[in-house]
Amino acid sequence: MALCVPFTTCFSPSSSMDNYLMRQSQCGADQGLAGASNAVESDQTGPTAQSYRSPKGPHQASRKDGSSREHWVSGRLRTRLEEGRMDLSKARDYVLPHIDLFTDPEGHGRVTPYHNDTVEMGTFGIAQSTASIKVHSGVWLVFSDPGYQGMLAVLETGEYPFPESWGFPSPFIGSLRPLKMGAFKVEYPNEVKAVLYESPGFEGPSVEIESDLFCFEGEEEDEEEGGEEDEALTSTKLTSVGSLKIIGGLWVGYSQPGFEGRQHVLEEGEYLDWGDWGGGSEHFLSLRPVQADFISPHLKMFTDEDFGAHGAHIDLTVPVPSMEQTGYGARTKSVHVVDGVWVVFEEPDFCGEAYVLEKGLYGDPEDWGAVRPLVASVMPIVLDNLGNSAKFKVHLFSKEDFQGSEAVLEDSAEALQPGFSVASCRVLAGSWLAFEGAGFSSRMYVLEVGSYADRRAMGCVDTHADILSLQTAGFEFSLPSVTLFERAGLRGKRAMLTAGSINLQLAGAFSRVQSVLVEGGMWVLYKEISYRGDQILLRPGEVPDWRGYSSWHNIGSLRPLVQKQVYIRLRNRGSGLLMGVTGELEDLKLMRVQETEETGGVEQVWVYQDGRLRCKLLEECCLSPSGTMTMAGSRLGLSPEPEGLQHLWSVSPGGEIHHVGPAGLLLDVKGGHNYDKNQVILSTFDPNKPTQQWDVEIV
């Protein structure tokens, strides 16, 4: 089926990193096509016209703004696509786009194949004579004039024997390109849930799952060894998956049992049949959710196995449609996923075999499921719910293994519903404190993001105890540091820790603690070794009498609370303005950090991790003093992440953002009446200056 509209405005087909950064700051309506999945029968006539009804694709079902991953199309074209005259699911097919142009009608004459963007088809400004077309794969935009101008036809897979079949009055084509897909996205990364159907079209037996599915009933019978774990992974009575609905989270489907074979990335939405998940595998034989931190993606690739230092390597934080164009090349033998989740492809422009790589080390191609050491394009999975998701969320169940009656909390609750007893839970966002008494009293248990199948998994000392209240733990943006004192009043022998200890006494510290000073981070203290027994959560501050505070005679173990990264805004208390980045991306040295009016853009959104502040506009760079010397009055800018203390920051309980260094400086606003009065600088502490205090707002 062909869709033809007049198109006179040139738009860029580029998918460069700069365009990616620009797309991040645009609204969802500018990123893709809206609601194009409800295609109806074609109004074409003639022997080659295709008449069909398009299935609803996976991306339109879950996105509130209706956008899909296909983009770079003007609003005029989007309007016609919304009329339902084409099937966009073919643009999600992970095969190399292929179109053949013939000089004679009905597929005769000289044939010229194309796989990529071609800005000018003819020579000396004369369009190429084309009397018939065959589209083998992908969705193609065909223009009557060079430079992607003139009449536009959108061609899906099929044969077009005459120019009239794609809507052109004459047999000439000036330029063409395949419709490309944008970034993979996930809106509810922790609320994983999928509904599986044995047959295409959401037919046949179905089952709802919320965890890994190692294999199906047919494959389970062939296993010689089994156990409780295998039974849990193959609890479905299905023999395969012919269609599915991804309710929440990012999932990966495999063509073979045991998470082997061809991989398919499954975003939130509906998949009517194998064509909707990219083709290649008519059924899934294993399936798993990807539960990871999708903020601040960072990937390192190496041409040598096991991250060898003798070969070339490259650091990436944004999509790259062609590794060849970076100068690194497509040969990759080992990969280190520093942060986030990435999809690597064996063909340029995000085509070919795809492999999902989570945080960790991959020493050779076999580790990520590939046969060849080939990575031609890469793309990170991005979070699609910036500012719209709950900061704290816990799903409570009255019975073990997530059964029984349910309750969902997004804020602290001094008391639960009468008669409701928590036997298991899933923490979906933020960290929580569960108490055995109402009003946040009695024993405390710290619950981080994850699933807790019973009270023992929650850490309860008494597995029959009731959880009667829950409290959000909040956030802390400082480097973990705690000092333990052997005497009360922060006196006597001390031990300073910046990391956890499973056994304080064996670690060379001491268990007879009488006072505690928490300089940074949130810390979980346990009465017993190996992170067992009663728990207490401490935030930055002093505990001069530990025994009176806790009634404990010793501390067995302790650890800093693990916090998932969150996006934040930094609002100056003195002016009410937000800290943001100004300047052109082309010249990093000219970019400045200033306080500005709220714009809602990514240049005012920050990420705090391990003491480093990174702007969402350019997450591969960190907030850093400009110049070679760090002193009072130094301006702030962005620079690539190095080693050392130059880029480390810590937010105090009073709202001061301290530079971690010997000078004891903190963030301030220059002020005055000059042009640079809004510049963020380093300054010495002054308790009378409200411009040195910042409110951290969770996005």
C-alpha cells in the first residue's frame, strides 16, 4: 500500500547524536507518529493493491501521548498517517531495509537496489527514471525530487508495477530513504507484568507472569533434572507464545528455551503476532523482564577480547546509528556496560540481529549471545516517564508469594487498613521502612526496590510478626561516610567507614559502639553480623548516645543504603531560580552553569550518582569548576568525567552543595549587576547568604 502526499519542506534524515540530544528536549508529539496503528483497508485499486487491516502495534498502546518510535516525519505527513492508511509495524522489523527500483513496468528492465538514505537519485539534477518498484523490507519514503522534496509516497513491503500504484503522475524518483525507528523506551521499569497467549491474535490459553519464564511445558518434560526453582519458572501450561501484551516493564523474548537463540526487545504495549515483535521468530520459547536502572546509560566497547588494552576502545552515552562513522569501526570483541541497558545491532541504522546488554562485563561475543564480533549500531533503552512516575511505591499482599488481598501505597502510612496483614510485598519505587508497630514504632525493616516473597525475605526477626505501618525513606545526595566512636559524646577511639562491613569486628573496627556520626549517605545498621537481626536507618547527623538511642550493646554489621538514581532539579533558595546549563553543545568549553527561569527543559535536570552531578542534556559530562585552579570565585561548567576529587559534590542537610576538596568551597551565585550575575560559582561558606542554599526537587 502506498500513501502519497505533496511534500515541499525538506527535513533531515540524520540520526546523529546531536539530533538525539535535541529530541530529548522536545515533547512527545515531535518525536514520533501518533496513533498510526489503527490502519484500515487500503483504498487502492488495481491488481497490485493490498487490502488489509493493520494490527495494533506495541508502541501505541502504552504511550499516553500516542507517539511511536518512528520519527523524522513532519506534522503534515503525520496527519495522513493518523487517517489509518498504512501499517507502521514494518518499520520495527529488525532486518536491513531493501527496495528495488526498475526502469520498466512490472519489475522488468534494469534493477537498482537501495538499503540506505539516498539524497539524490539521478545525475546532473535529473531524477532517475523508475517505472516499477519492489519493497523487500522496511517502510520507505520515496520523493519525486532530490533532497527529500516534492511529492512523497510511503511504501510498505510489496510490489508496485506502475507509477500510478504509488501515486506519482510520472516515472521519476528524486530521492528516497527508509523510515527509521527512534529510541527504545520504558515507562514503568519496575512494575513488570506480561500477559501471554499461546496463539496469535490474543487467542488460545493465556497466563499472566511477573518474572522470568525459563521454558514452557513442552520443554519442561524434556528436562532430566527439575526442582522447585524450575517449577516456578515453568508454571505456565502454555507450549509457546504466539501473541502477548506487555503491561509494564521492558522484556526480552527468546526463540529458544533457557534465554537462548534470537532476541527480541519488547516494550510496553500489545503484540498481535510475530510480525509485531520484529519477525524472525514465530513463537517465544522463553521470556524475561529486564529490571535495571535506565538512567545515565554508559557503554564501553573494545576491539580485543576481555577488554584488552592493546586494541581500540570507545565510550558511548547516546545512540550511534553507524559505528563505522565514529572511526572506531564495527569490530567489537568485548563490552562493558557501565550503566543502563543497551541494545546492540549487527547492521547499521539499528538493523539486523539485536542483543540486549545489561550492566556488567561481556568478555567475548558469545557472552551476549552473538556468533560474530560485530556491532554496527547501538542504542540505549531510555526512561519514558520523566516527571510522571511515583517517587515511592510499594505493592502489599496479605499472603506469601504475592497472593491474597492487595494494597498499594505511594506515601507513608501510620496505620494500614484494619485486618490487613503484610505477608509479602514488591517495592516498585524508592526505599521504605516497615514497622511492626503503628505510627512508625517498634522494630524497623529497610526495604529497597525489589520483591519480598515473605516476611523472612523482608528481614523480620519474628516471621509471624505483623507489619502495621510503612514510611518512605526519602533521598540523600551525599557521599556515604560514617564514623563510629568507642565512647559516648563522639569521643575515644574511632573507625571511619565509607563502605559496608558484613562483620565490624573482623573488619578491624569494633563492636562496642557508644556514639555515631553520619557525615554522608543513609546507613542501615544491624544488630547481628551478615546484615541480620534488628535494623536501624541513620541519616546524616550525630547520635551521641548510641545505647540510649538504640538499646543495643553492639553493632554487628552495617552498609550504606543503595539508592536508585533519580532525576532532580536544583532550585536556589535566594532567588527561586533553577540551576541549568546554557550555551551551544558544539563547544563544551563555552557552556556555562547559571541560574535561570524554569523552562521545563532537560538543561535544568540533573542526576546525582557517586558524588557526581551530571546534566541530562549531556550526561557524559560532569559538573566541574572551570580552569586549572579551584578557588573561591571559580566558575562552573561541564567537562568529561575524570578520576579524582575535582568533580565530586555532596549536598548537606541544610541545602548547601559542597565541593569535595581541601578548600571547603560550595556552590553560590555570583550576583551583582553585571551580565554574568546569574553565573554559578564556588564560594566560601556564609550562613547569611541564602544563595548558597539549594532545594533538591525530585523530578
